[in-house]
Amino acid sequence: MKHFIALSLYLLATVSVHADAPQITDARASQQGGTWRFDVTLVHPDTGWDHYADGWRVELADGTVLTTRVLAHPHVNEQPFTRSQSGVAVPEGVTTVYVRSRCNLDGWSEGVVALELE
């Protein structure tokens, strides 16, 4: 019984931690010559260096990563916040990419945001 309670508390704590994944509230893409620029807005309850949104990436449907934007510091007092990445090569014929967020504590989010390229 003691192990069951400990496991239950562990699972509850794990679910609570993952509930604070960075949320993508806006994502935009614009073509610049032969490459693309991505502007991604995140909101996350950053608490400081111990737990903060530390990046986002653009992927293809098969999981191929086109670019990763590293966020080098917490944004405790700047929520939501937008960061950009330019010079991203997108294969010809791709009309949809997927944006995934990350935090330094929980890693890459399970969910993605589909972004249509126009």
C-alpha cells in the first residue's frame, strides 16, 4: 500500500509539472527570398532559471526538424513574448509546418501547432 501511495503521488507530481508546458499563442511565417522567417509567441509561467521556456522548433509532418530557436534566459516579467528565426530553408512543395515548444524542465511539448505556409 505504501508503494501505491508513493507511486500515486509521483504520478500526480509528474502530471502537474507537464501541465506547465509553454503554450504557443501565435505563430507566423513569411517568405524572404528563398528562405522563411518564423515569429513564434509563447506564454509560460517562467519562475526563473529553474523552470522557463527555453526554445521552440519548426518541424515537418514526419518529425524532421527545420530549425530550432534556443531561448537563452527566463522571461519571468515578459509574458507572452515573441522570438523570431530567419533564414530557414523549407523544402519545395511543403505547405504546412509544425511548431513545437520546449521548457528546460519538461523538455519538448507533446503538442504542436500547425502553420500553413502561404
